[in-house]
Amino acid sequence: MPKVTETHKMLRRQAILTAAEEVFLGKGYQLATVDDIAVRSGLSVGALYRYFGSKSEILLTLMQERLGRTPELLERLTSDAGGPWEQISRCVDIFVLALRVRHPSTGRLLLVAWGEALQDRIVRDGLMLRFQGVVDYLRDVVERGIQSGEFRAEADAKVLASLLMCLADGVTLYWAANTPELELHPIRATVMAMVRSYLSPQES
Amino acid sequence: MPKVTETHKMLRRQAILTAAEEVFLGKGYQLATVDDIAVRSGLSVGALYRYFGSKSEILLTLMQERLGRTPELLERLTSDAGGPWEQISRCVDIFVLALRVRHPSTGRLLLVAWGEALQDRIVRDGLMLRFQGVVDYLRDVVERGIQSGEFRAEADAKVLASLLMCLADGVTLYWAANTPELELHPIRATVMAMVRSYLSPQES
Amino acid sequence: MPKVTETHKMLRRQAILTAAEEVFLGKGYQLATVDDIAVRSGLSVGALYRYFGSKSEILLTLMQERLGRTPELLERLTSDAGGPWEQISRCVDIFVLALRVRHPSTGRLLLVAWGEALQDRIVRDGLMLRFQGVVDYLRDVVERGIQSGEFRAEADAKVLASLLMCLADGVTLYWAANTPELELHPIRATVMAMVRSYLSPQES
Amino acid sequence: MPKVTETHKMLRRQAILTAAEEVFLGKGYQLATVDDIAVRSGLSVGALYRYFGSKSEILLTLMQERLGRTPELLERLTSDAGGPWEQISRCVDIFVLALRVRHPSTGRLLLVAWGEALQDRIVRDGLMLRFQGVVDYLRDVVERGIQSGEFRAEADAKVLASLLMCLADGVTLYWAANTPELELHPIRATVMAMVRSYLSPQES
DNA sequence: CATGAATGAGTCTTCATTCAT
DNA sequence: AATGAATGAAGACTCATTCAT
């Protein structure tokens, strides 16, 4: 009965990851103890170590599963868009809505990851990979818009892409840190306004 | 001769802060030990504790002295600008140039601070305060531009301000983390282009 | 069919012992894990515990089966010797050849056993028992040689016996620890020369 | 006042080593905890780690200070001997008397060291070094005796030396393990008798 | 005031052993 | 009988902080 076992293992893994996420979001990675995670996931420490080789491996996995998929998520959710404009719009929406409604923990997890980035090279690499992935996708979207003539030809796709990525994560961090007066909806509107004015072909 | 002593104290404090900054930038706050800082500042641990009550207090002070002054720095460096447009342009410049040429460590320190934000409430509050300060200033600049008619009336000053702040810190973080392919000059140019197209009063 | 089961059990036991021996010789008793042994013997940990009550019991059994039989082995292999001189000679041979050609692992196992002797009383007792057995046999050989007049009458059989035993194990240990420049053949020759000169009845 | 501090440090070091030795002799290296050593030496664990980098470093140092000096000890105590015969005799004496009267713990420490030899390469190397040192010295003694004509010319100095070393450690181990019926004095006498009969030039 | 030795609570991790399936 | 997941006690080591000198 390998199926039951496999499923079981998967469930355990997920339970641990969920527990770890909760603990990390609560007190940060460094202050979270392996015991905390074990207790919250209803396992013993020893059992936990059957699924993850170390505390940092848990964070890494969490990053891969929760943050690393951002690029493909973007791609999936915007592939059926009508055109570049709608694609861009949706991307911005996703960053905003994903933060608020669907995966409120993602933003906080990003905060945790940044917290470790300086001390842990692999965590940093994970963040860089995510950056690359998102930027590549955004760049692609913009370039196609330029080629189709819907976006202004002079726009710098690559730079705009990394700029949007930085903006998104900047917003995410401040939002995750509970910055008062950081309202996501107006921000989204303004970002779109700026992007629109920047990318619209000059009338002449 | 209390004055000499005062000066002496100040020098010591600064030596500690500088040493701490170097250590923090090197291995992050958590991995840095008080001993590391003591050794690098040429003091004993005991002496160090006469100047700062705890390790985290050092980080706090460092943040206040190195990051907390960003708002007034912005203000000072842009006060003699010709008008709102130049002010905005200079602000963006400062974020970019400050990162690269003048205070390359500031960006990395921000990374350190964000790393602790989740686990340390006071650090987080420090970041929020800085956010508020910068946003308030930027908002003021934009609002004055609107009032003088140089900026589009419909622009949302407050949102634009926080948006720019988030963008600046997002860029800083990725830059401080050595993200490859993150070129500051093109980014600055594009940001300005976007801001310009967004803030320019509609023709016609 | 209890007989088949018995055989089966025996095979399992032997498989475990062989596996354990290999593991112990490789990394020592303390560093070897029960898992190591289980994996190498092709069993699960649980199954292994049906054959041996504890990790140390495995070592004990190993000692009994591999080391504890030294006395009877000596006896068996030297019983058909022509006389005391040949018996003594063969005993020395056995210690030397057994180490090199036939059971190279025995020496290393002795090393493992000595490693545990201090921390495990039962292991220590096992070594003592083996010591007693070998000494008793050697003593018997010498005494018979004395009685038959072939050995010098003043020789102290008991002391010579324990001395040879100590020498044998001393050599074994250093050999098992891969001491360079420890050549067994010359050692055997010299030991025999010493024994001969010591045991030979004084001429004149 | 560096002198006081240095002395103090030395005393602490020795206190730790003594405590460690006692603990190791009592329960063996593996079963001894760092806490055990700390408590017995009257220090805290943290303090202990200021003097030794790891538990195994303590054992290593102990070996170097207690066992590693065996060669020079031999040399020192036998240098003023009248001739090769007395030198050999004294060497054997030292191994015997050192065990019983003067440094009863040395023998047990050797047992501890052998216990770790299989699992710790450095410990093993330490034992090998000691072996080499002692063997080199004994060999020298024998060779000089041969050259002076007091020892039989055909004697194999190198082999005899390693043989005696093995014998000495074999005896030490069994003695340290409290083997009943292992009387050192008779053994010493018999060893000397064997050596004498082996090394004496053949009368003809 | 300075020193740096000492403290000791707290962390991650391992592994012999058990037991539900 | 077999499996191997789960247990949890225990251990080595770190480091912010204190305090006698």
C-alpha cells in the first residue's frame, strides 16, 4: 500500500510546512525553534527530522513552494488575458490581491526570507531566482506589447520589469510589516496609471 | 574636564557603531556576535556594554543614525531645488546615488534592519518611522507641485509618495543583496520617465 | 515446519552479525547506528530487534562468536602437535596467521571490543573471559612441557602464559590500528626466539 | 599583571584536564559528558569552552600531556644508566612501576585512548606517534648494546623494540581493565628473563 | 572606567528503542 | 513476523550578559 504511505508522507510534510510557516510568521526564523514547529505540527522533533534535514531546509522548502512559484503563477493566471494591457493589469492585480485576499501569508513569508537573506546564501539565491523568474515574465509581456504596437516602442522592457518587481516586493514588505496607511487598492490604481501613461504610445 | 570625556565617549560610541555596522553588513545581525563588534572596535566586551545596553540597542542606534535621518537628508539636499520637478528628480537621484556612490553601506544596513524587523518590534517601528518621514516629505513635494499647477491635479500625492518609497526600498534591498542585472542608472531614468508622464498635466 | 524457521532465524542472526561486524569495523561501535546495521543486513530496524535486544547485545554476541572461541580454537588447532615445542610454536603462529590471512577482521573486532571495554562492564567481562581461557590453555601447554622435561623447570608457566597473551593482543591492537612498520612475520620469529631461549633447559 | 593571569589560566587548564581524566577513566570518553567535566572541574560549560575548543580536544591534549611524553620520559629516566643492560631493565621497570606506583591513571588513560582510536583518526595518530617514539628509543638502546658487544649481534633491534612496546601496552590494557591475576612484578621478572636470555651473547 | 573570564540558559540535532499497522 | 515511522531524552556547543578584579 504505497499510495497510502505516500499520501501520508505528503500530508505530514505539508503539516510541517504549514506549522513552520505559522511559527516563522509569528516570531521570525531565528527566534523560532525546531521544537516550536514540532509541537505546532503535532509531531515529535525526531519525526520532523525524518522529513527535513535541518531547520533551514524547512525554510528553503517553504520558499520554494510558497514563493518560488510566483513566476509560473503569474504566467498561469495571465495567459488567457486578452492582450498586453490586460496582462500587465492582471499582474499588478495579482501582486495586490494575492497579498490581501488569497495568500496573505505569502507576503509575510517574503519578509521572513529577506530576514535570512543576508545570513544565508541559499536563501538569498532563492530570492534571486524568484526575482529573475518574475522579471523574465514581465519583460516578455512588455516586449510583446511593444512588438504588437500597443506599447510605446521606446519603453525599456527589461528595466520596467525589474522596476515593477522591486516595487511589488517593496510594497509587500511594508504591507507585511503592518505599515499603517499603506492601502493596497489606491496603490494598485496609481501603479497602473503610471504604467499606462508610461507605456502608452505617444500621440503626436 | 568633562568635555574631553564627553568627546571621548562620543568617539567610542562612533567607533562601536562603525564596527558594528561593518560586522552586521558582513554576516548579518543574528550571526554577528558582541565579541565580533568588540574586537573590531578595539574595545573589550565589558567596555562596549558601558555604551550600549544590549546588542539590539546597537542596531537600533545604528538605524536611527544611519537610516532615520533619511527624511531630513532628503529635505536638506532638495530644499534649494528650483521647483517641484527638480525636487522629485533629486529625490530619485538621492536614492540612487546614495546607494552607489556616497553611502553604499546604507542600503545593506537597510537589509539588515529588514532582517530583524519581524523578530524585533522596535526595529520594525524604526522602519515605519523612516517610512512615514520620507513619505510625508515626498507627499509634501508632490502636493506643492500640484498646487503650483506644475503637476497634474488629479495625482494622488499620498499614494504616489508611499509608492515611491516602497519602490526605493525594494530596489535598495535587491541591490544590497547583489542582485545581478540590477542597473541603477537605467532604473532611475525609467522611474523618472514614469513619474514625469504620470505627473505631467494633461495637454489639451 | 519449525526446523525451517529455526534455520531461517539462524541465517538472519548471522546476517545481522556479519553486517554489524562490517559496520563496527568501519566506524567503531559508538559511531555505528542501529540503522546502519539494519540497512546493511537487509532488514528493518524492527526486525533486527526481534533477534537482538539491544545494540550492545549485538556486540556482545559478536564477541562471543568471534573472539570468545579463541581458546577452543587454539586447542583444536594445536592438539595434534608433536610436543610442547610444536604446540607453543603453533600458538604463536595462530595469533600471527589468524590476524593476517584467515580472519583479518578478528583483530579489528578486538579493537572495537577494547574500545567499549571501559564503558561497558559486560564487554570487559567478555574480554577477561577470553583472557582467562587463552591463558589457561597456554599455561597448560607450558606446564606439560615442564613436566616432560622439555622446558626449563624454573619457568613460570602462569606468568609466561599471561605475558604471551598480553603480547599477542598488544600486537593485534597496533596491527588492527594500521600501525606502519609493524611486520608480523619478523615479530613472530623474534617471539619464538625469545620463548625458545627462555624455555630451553639450561645446558651444562 | 600578566604573570598571575597566565598562571591562573594554566591552573584552570590543568584543573579541566584532571577533571576530564577522572571522568574519562570513570565512564569512558563517549559516556562522559562535557557537563560532567565542567562540574567536576568547578567551572561552567561555557568557561570550559574558553580553554578547549571541543570535547575531543580535551582528550587529545590529555593524550599529548599524559601519554605523548612517554618517549622522553623513558629517555630521561634511563639516560644515567650504567649500560645497555641497565637501560633495558629500567625501561621495563618504568612501564611496570609507572603503572602501579607513580601514575596509575596513565594506564587507564591509554585504555580510554584505544577506545577512541577506531572512531577518531587523530587519536589514532597520537597513539601511533607514541608507539614510534618509544620504539625508536628502545631500538636505539638495543642497537647500542649490540655495538658495544654486550648484546648478541644477531638480535633484531627494531623488531624487539616494537615487540616490547606491544607487550607493554598489552599488559597495560589488561591491567587497566582490572584483569584479576595479572601480577605486574612476576611479569616484569619474566620479561627481563626472556630479554636477558634472548639478548645475551651466545657462549660457545 | 576597563577588562575579559565566567555564566548557563537555550539550540539544533542524533539515535536507540518502541509499537501501530 | 516484518515494517519503518515516531518518540523524546540527551548531548555538544554558543553567546548575550554580568561582575570581580
